[in-house]
Amino acid sequence: MSEVGFAVVGVRNFAGSYLRNIEQLEAEGKMKLTAVVVNDQVNNADKVRELRHKGIAIYSSYENLLKEGIASVDVIGLPVSIPTHAEMAIRGMKAGYNILLEKPPAPTVQEVDAMIKTEKKTGRFCSIGFQYIHSHTIRKIKQFILDGKLGELKEIAAKGFWPRFKSYYDRNDWAGKSISMGQLVLDGPMHNAFAHYLNNMIFIAGQDMHSSAQLKRVRAELYRAHSYIEADDNSCLEAETTTGTKIYFYVTHIPEEKRDPVMEIVGTKGKITWQMNEETKIELNNGEVIEFDNEGLDPKKEVFRIAADKDLGLIEDLYCTPENTRNFVVAINGAYDSAQKIQAVPQNLVEEFTNDNDEYQTVLPGIDKLIDQAFAERKLLSDLDIDWAVKTEWVNVENYPGFNPFN
């Protein structure tokens, strides 16, 4: 078995985790970091020297990597800005490389469709880095459901409370924006920070181990409380699949307290509770209780292992692809179609302040309790008769052709 040569575009921010994961997995003998793109080699001079000392090729641009790297690079990792995902993935596949693309796949369905078309035309693959689709627990849960042990799948709901400070939105040019440099970003909590957990639900509701659920309709509400961003920071969504499963999603960047995501899966034979640390509890109606965790399998590393296995021909199917994440993008696009606009929360209800860690923070007092109530009752925020919440309409997303908010 030969080693798969990996290249990574970038060295800062999330690219750093790509470099660390590949380097830590090299001992397994399946992969090797062979090339890195560093556009700014002056401000990253120390890292460039370190990588070159290890024998890793350094390229000054993505274009140069595509032209010159084919002899040593098999898979290109793209932990790049959301607006560039589709374009860079497509260019890489057309140049003869396989791609590992960071989530979310792309802001619009039509971009995902272009990636799918390119995969088929070039024979290359594009693996999407939704880590929990690679996790032991999510895959075990899905198999449990496919085996009929939970009965008919009725509903799946998830909620998460992660504060995001000004430093988070200042970290790059597109954070907290709906549009950047003329391109769609849609950098709200559903599409970026909490994207894994929406994708988990749509994947779990899929009809086989490799597919996600086809969506019938979507209703969503998008709110903004941070005074200095344009994207949403507090969002809720409900969706219905074509097989009748209901999906509910509640996420916020303006909570009073940080709480990691939790998911509830309800079937006619019982309920499954899954937490972000992968602790999983199945409670069946017959009184049986089953508990399990990730058994030490790090899903972040599994993303790279599965891409390497596919490149080596050891597996037939990738876990996460443009095709089975398309319905996640349909949900996001449908959410914007339903909401029509991002509603500003009245600033007199919002608190913005410098916290004890010297971070400038935005909080909407009472939002934690409201989300807990909405989650428990499976309602959107406007269904709770909140003064500032705005009711939205259902949008049919069957056979969804594309998203264009500029019409």
C-alpha cells in the first residue's frame, strides 16, 4: 500500500488543524503531508522554514500547486473561505486532484450541483469535512434506525448555545457577513458554526447509509442582535422530509450561557439522545436502555482516514460528499427563502459589553429560556408569541433548482 500525498491550502486558522491531523496520522502509513500553499510567506516565514525542513514542498499560490504538484499530491485539503469552496474544489478536480473540502460544501445548491457534475466528468472525488458524519456514534445511530429498532422515525431536534465575540467576527473578511466581495457567504450559525448538527439530522433521516433525507418543505426565522454584523446570529428552523420525518433546529450566538449541542431523535419505539461529546443514550419503549460513546475514534481524524482510504481504493463509498450534503444546502437555501430577510432584534433588548475575559460580547437576555421552550414544544420562536419574533411561511423545496436571493 502506497501513501496518499496530501496538500493543504493555508497554514493559519483552520488550516492549522488540517496540518496537525495529517502529521499525526502519518505514523499509520496511509498518508503523508507533501505540499502546502502559503500565499504570505513573509508573515509566515517561521512556518515555511519548519515545513521545508521536513521536506514539504511550499507553493506560493493554489495555481502553482495545481500546475506543479501532481507528481507528489493526490488529495488537496481546502480549509478555505466559504465563498471559494465550490470554485476551488472544481478547479482542483479538473486539474486531476481529489479534494477534501471543509464544511459547509457551498452557499448555494447550484454550486453543489456544479461540484457533483465535475466529480462525474473528471472521475475525481470531493469529500466534505462534516466530521460527525464520519463519527462512530452518528453512524451507529443511523444503522440502528435503518435496522428498524427505533420504529418509524417521527422527529429529530437539536439545539446549541455558543457565544461569538467580536474577535470571532474580526478574524477574517467574510465572518458575520451574508455577502462578501460580491459572493454569497450566509455566515450565520446554521450554515457555519452549527452546520454539523443540522447536517447530522438530515443525514440520519436518510433512507440508506450513504444518503441524506430529501426535504419537502422548510420554515425558518433568522435574527440578528450583534450591532456590527450583517448575518444572522440567532436562528431556528423546522423542516419536513418527503417521508414525513420532522426536523427542528435552534441555535444561537447570543446566549447567556454556553451550552454544547444536544440532539433528540424520536421514533415509534423509543428515543435517542446524542450530545456533542458523543455520549449517546437510547431509551426504548420496552424499558431497554442502551448507552455508548465514540470508543476513542476521533471523527476529526476519521475525515482524513476516509479520504485516504478512498484514494487508495480500500473503500467504495466516501462518507460525506457533495451529493449527500446537497440536502443540507437545500435546507439553508430554503431557510433564507422562508425568512426572506434577517430580522434585527431591538437594540434596547440587547446587551453588548466587555466580559471578564476582555472579549466584547453580545447577549440577548432570556434567549436561553426561550430556545429551551421552543425546543421542548417543537415550535419556532414566533410561535411563542414573542414581541420581536416574526412569523414566516413554509417554502416547498422538493426538486429545489437553485438559490438566488437577488431576484
